[in-house]
Amino acid sequence: MPKQAIQQYYNRLDQYKRFGGTRNERSIRRAFANLLEEYCLPKHLVLVDELHLQGSQRRPDGTVKDALQLTWGHWESKDSNDDLDAEIARKFAAGYPKDNIIFEDSDTIVLIQRGAEVLRGNMQDADLLDRALTAFVEYERPEIADFRAAIDQFRNDLPDILNALREMIAEQAETNSQFQHARAEFWALCQKSINPDITAFDIREMLIQHILTAEIFDTVFGDSHFHRENTIAKELEQVVSTFFTGAVRRNTLARIDNYYRAIKAEAARIADHHEKQQFLKVVYENFYKAYNPKGADRLGIVYTPNEIVTFMVESTDYLLEHHFGRSLADQDVDILDPATGTGTFITAIIEQIPPPYLEHKYTQEIHANELAILPYYIANLNIEYTYQQKMGRYEPFPNIVFVDTLDNLGFHIPEKQESLFGLSAENLARIKRQNARKISVIIGNPPYNANQMNENENNNNREYFENPKKKTGGVDGRIKETYVKQSSAQKTKVYDMYARFLRWASDRLDENGIIAFITNRSYLDSRTFDGFRKCVAEE
């Protein structure tokens, strides 16, 4: 494969030079990028174009990253008319890293590792070129090895820390009246606002997740105001502060301090806020898989690739213009992500909207809901940080709601709001504001498994009837009145999460609007969903 890829590189390079009539590096560097990508693939590495270096406006032509968003090396292409050594010296003087970087001008390749030149030669020497590229992609920076070791150690140490925290919380529940009072208030509010079946077990796990991840968020987004200003974080911190402070906090978390330090070291290397979002998502996914592997699978803790998100946002914007003469940036086009996860769709929408229109959209017309506490945290951080980077100032995002979307029918029945959404006065105010809006775009990736707080198996098959005994009302009642009533097939399979979100979104959407969801394809031709197809055609 290397010899074949190198020969293809030579052929492409020759074509670019002949047809382009130039040896300019911008005209011919794509040939080397394609070759480098071939060497990255077997190592599951990805070549990313022109990422900013930390603390600099400099952008190497390519940065090689792995699935953990860790940087393996850089590549810089130069003109063959340039003095390559002078260009290398100039780049290093400008702050380019020296740990693992390739410089090439289509004639000569230079590989520098650990600050020293380890290989130089004629790029027409296929064996030498192969050795250089192989050495480049196989070199693992010490920081990467440390990070992987920290993750492995974290997985080993976490069970003991979880046991210690659970025992500590159990003891506080027996002996600490301040904790008992704060927990009881928070528990009652969660039962009203999210799910009446929430148990003390669920509250305990929310507290543990808050304790273990607060440091991660502050590390990756060091300038975030989130934990000081976010309503749900403050509610949880009030409970945590009744017992988990000072020496107790330090001693309990000491064993995984190297995990936090490793995250901090890698986060410090990241300049681009898109990269920070990706890094935080990867850290979160790895944390949750270590914390609760079964729950991670059941909750679908693997998020939508950015390329798909970008395609959906841009396509929705195009279709709004094509069919309704409007755009995402227009006033009175309200946008809702009903299962926002880590906020990927909302951040892409923020990037799509031109700055002159963004402040109004951000504060008034972009909405997001999330039920699980950890992605809710991350969504807040990502959304607020993206806005800050684009607009140059921090502004709290006032329209994210900690709520089970499928329970929220208050847009039809206003009196339901008081009984369903009492987590805090601010959270209630947000859901009321959202329910008062006419929603033009509902976009996102609904969960493919039963939406629930955490790994509690008892919540796995929750129904969404307002009256469970009579099987009426609620989203499931609407499915029964529509998709099931119109169907000639087996009824129960229609009550999956995709059908629920499609039913909810269809009822919520205003006239002249768009639903853009990632779903399975069973409703397209499955007999089970014949009623769904009839209803969609009519509606």
C-alpha cells in the first residue's frame, strides 16, 4: 500500500504541475495531503487543514489528530523556490512546535522530532519518503502517552471513588440535617420538573456526576462563567456544598488528580474553540463510559458528527429560503433543538447566523432542551463559548431548559406548566417563554433509547400517557389517536422514541416550518408505520 500511495502521489504531483503550470505550494500541496492521509488511515488518525496553534494566529498546513482529539504532529508545505531551511527557521521563530513536524517543498522532505532533525532527503526517493511518513505517524508524543495512561488509571480508580462518594452521600443522608433538607428540596423539584419516578438513587448519581465533572469543564473552558451563573449547576452545588468541601473534596479526588492534570495539559494546547468543543465531547464520552458503560450505550452517548450537523443546518437554511422565503437568521424564525445533547446543532446554527443578527437570535429565538445532566452542562458551555468566540463577549444563553421535552405539552395547555416545570423559578420562566413562541424549525438528533436521567433500569420503558391507567393524553396519547388509529399493523412498536419525537415535533411546529431529524428509516416502508405515513401525508 505505501508504494502504491507514493506512486499515486508522484502521478498527482506531475498532473498538478503540468496542468497548473506552477510549482506554487498552494497549487500542489493537495497531492502531499492525500499521501499523508493514506498513512494516517491505518493508525485511525485524521489530517485536519489549517488549525490555529495555541496562543497564535499561525496555522500549519495540516495537523494530525486521533479519536481523542489529541495532536500527533503537524505538516508544513513550502514552495520549491523557497530556501527550505530558512523557512523552517522562520516557522520555529514564530512558535511552530518542534515535537513532531514535517516540512516539505515537493523536492525535499525534513522530519523534526523532539526538537531535532531525524530525517532529510529527496522526495523522489520512494523508500526514504516511506520511512519519513511512517516515522511521522508512528511517533507518539509523551503527552499523548501520559493522557492515555491517565485515562486507563482513571478507569481503574473510578470504581473506588464512586463507592466512596456513594457511602459518603448515604452517611450524609443519615446524619447531616442540612444535606437532608437541601436534597429533599432538590428531589421534589426534579420530580415535578422532569419525571415523577425520579428516586433518591437518581439524585445521588446526579450529585456524583456534578462533583466529578465540574473540574473537567473548568479545565477545558477556563474562562467559562457556567458554574457561577447556570441555574441547574447552582441548584446542584447548593446540595453538594453541604458536605463536599475543603479537605473532603481534595482527599476524595486526589487519586484522579492526574486525570484532570492530563486533560488540562491537552486543553492548553487547543486554540480553536471548535476543537475545544470536540475535545470536551470526547472527554465526556470517555468519562461516561468509564462511569457507567451500560448507561452510555442505552442513552446513546455518541454524538452526531459535525459534518452531518453542518449539512443539516445548511440544508434547513436553504429549504427555508426555497419554500418560505425566509432564513435561519430572520426575525420571528424560532429554532428548537428538543434533545440538544452537547449542543452541537445549536453551536452550528450560531456559526451559520451572521453577527449583525446573532444577538437577537441568541437571546430570543434559539431554544434547546436537555434531560440528562452531563450533556446539559456541556451544551451550556459549548453554546456560550461559541457565542463568545464569535461576538467577542460573554453572554449567558437564556433559552436552554433542563426538561423532558416529551412531557412538555404546555404550548397547548398553559396550565400544565406550573405543575410540570418547577425545578427553579428561572427554569420555569424559560419553559414558559419557549412555549409562548411559534417554532419554525425543529432540528436535532433525538435519542434512540428511552430518555431517562441515568442508568436506572426501572426507567427504561417509561410511557408518556398523561393518564397511564386510561392510556390517554400526552405524546403517547397523541400517537394512539393518530399513528395507531390509522394503522392496520401491530400497535406497540409505534411507541418508540423516534415516533414520539416526530409526533411531538409535528404538533409543536408552526405553519411554514421544517422538522430536520436524524432517525432510523423504519417509518419509510415498514408496515408498522403505515399509520404514521397516512398521518404525515394528511398533516
